[in-house]
Amino acid sequence: MEEETIRQGLEREELERLAPTAAKACETKGRLRSGTKESAVRTCYQRDTDRILHCKAFRRLMHKTQVFLKPEGDHYRTRMTHTLEVARIARTAARGLRLNEDLTEAIALGHDLGHTPFGHAGERALSEVLGKPFYHNEQSLRVVDLLEKDGDGLNLTYETRMGILGHTGPRIPETQEGQIVRIADRIAYINHDIDDATRAGILTEEDIPRHLRAVLGHSHKGRINFLVENLICTTSDTGLVGLEPPVADAMNELRSFMFERVYCNPVAKSQEDKARAILQQLYHYYMAHPDRLPEHFRPQMDFDGMERTVCDYIAGMTDKYAIDQFSELFIPQGWQVR
């Protein structure tokens, strides 16, 4: 009889340990492209996590804006720190519900890979030049399916890919793990944006409506802990992933409060017009000069067209790289005497 591999042992343990509603690695619908040899020591979802963690798009998240553009200070969130916070919140909830933590982590780590430089300002800039909505969740799927590894993509499992696509927008992930990430994303960004806004001096804890603090908690730590516990308990009781209705209503109201006081605040958004102009001018420049695109992007124009290729290139930029490219192309450089 053939000896059981470590991976097979892990898959067997999942069948014994995880909830009936959990996604099991041995029951995956498979990868985008078949033919991948199975690992002897990792399940398919563990491999998805590793592929995302080691890809270039993930590393670039550390230099992409979350809310505050070019903040002065070391402790403001970036797209990467946001991603890591989502992953921890989601794994805690998944563990409490006996769901698949590996799948949950893979979805969480990959959910924002398609975000533009300069946060949602970049998303709006590309929507305007394209003449149609640019959605970062769709771009995240495009990154893992096509753009990474010079066009080969990461070849992730169906469950991870659909979880990434469904972390926001109208499409709800089929797996409960994907649905957990969808809620964890909102728990994370609302609460850490409050923390960053407080650090920036545009919000205080007392500014949050008293009735929302009474429901959700009176501190950053308290709110996250309460929301995660409520997510676990409510999902356990109902069998449907979600928060208790009064809690969900309070969190939605807190999100609306954040739009009013922070996301549309002139201090937080003071540089957005400049950021949008930078990306749009870069877009128009590369549309007119496709020969200036990096060499590995040029073959893509043959099957995706110039508009999509330029959009992919700009969407993948970090904040600093976009500013550097703009400076190189549009700002006069000092003469150097040789």
C-alpha cells in the first residue's frame, strides 16, 4: 500500500475536523489551468497562499496608499498592512467557525492585488479615462490569472479566485471562507481608517456617534473584537455568514459616518486631484507612445489591445513609481554639464 503523503494527511484531517460547510482542499473545483503537479507537503489552498505571498504584486502593496496620500508618519496603513489585518481577522473568524483557514488566508492576501496607486482616487482616474468603471476586485483577479509571472498568472484554485473577485461588489463568493473575507475586509478598513484619521487629527473617538459606540464598542480594539465575536456567534447560530442585523446596521451607519467625516474630508483628500491628474496624464502619454511601455508589456497589446495594456501597467504602479514616472516624463530636469 502506498504511503500517505503529508498533503494527503492534511486533506484527511480537514475532512475530519472542519465543519460540513467548509471548503475542503480535496474537493476543490481545480485550478484555472490543469496539469499542475500536487505538492507532497501542502494542500492546494496552502499553495495558493504561498503563490500570492511570493508574487511581485503582493510586494508592491507596501507602497500603495490606503486612505491618506503620502502621509507624514510611519504608522499610517498601506495597502499591505490593510491586507495583513484582513487576513488575521478572517482567519480568526474561520477558526472559530471550523472553516478552512488556508483558503480564507489565500483570499484575504490576494483580495487587493489589483488596487491602483493612490487608493480609490486611482480607481476613479482610470474609470474616467477608460470611459467605463474600473473595479479593483476584477483587476485583482486579472493579476492572479494573467498579469503575474510575465503573463502566466499564478494559476490559483477556483475557490481562491472567486473569493478574490467576490470580496466586494455584487458577486457573493460561493464559499463561506470567501464570505468571511468580504466581511473581514469591511471590519478592518472601517476600524483602521478611524485609527488613522484619529492619528491625523481629523477625528476623535468622541466624534463617533454615541449610539454607534454603545453598540460596537468604545475603542479600536474593542470594536474589532466585538465584531469578530458577533460574526462567529451569528454565523454559528444561523448557518449564514453575517453579523447580527442590529450590529450590521450599526456598522453600515459607521461606514456612512466615515464617508462623511473622513473619506470625503478635504484634509484627507487634499491631494487626490493631483494624484488623479498624474495617472490620467500617464495614461494619455503611454497611449500616444506605446513604445515607452516596459518591454514585457508590449506583446500584450497584440491580444488585449493598447487601452487594456496601458491600464494594466498604470494600475500595477506604486504611488512612488507613478510620481517618479510623471516627473521623468513631464517635469524638466536640470542640465548636467559633463
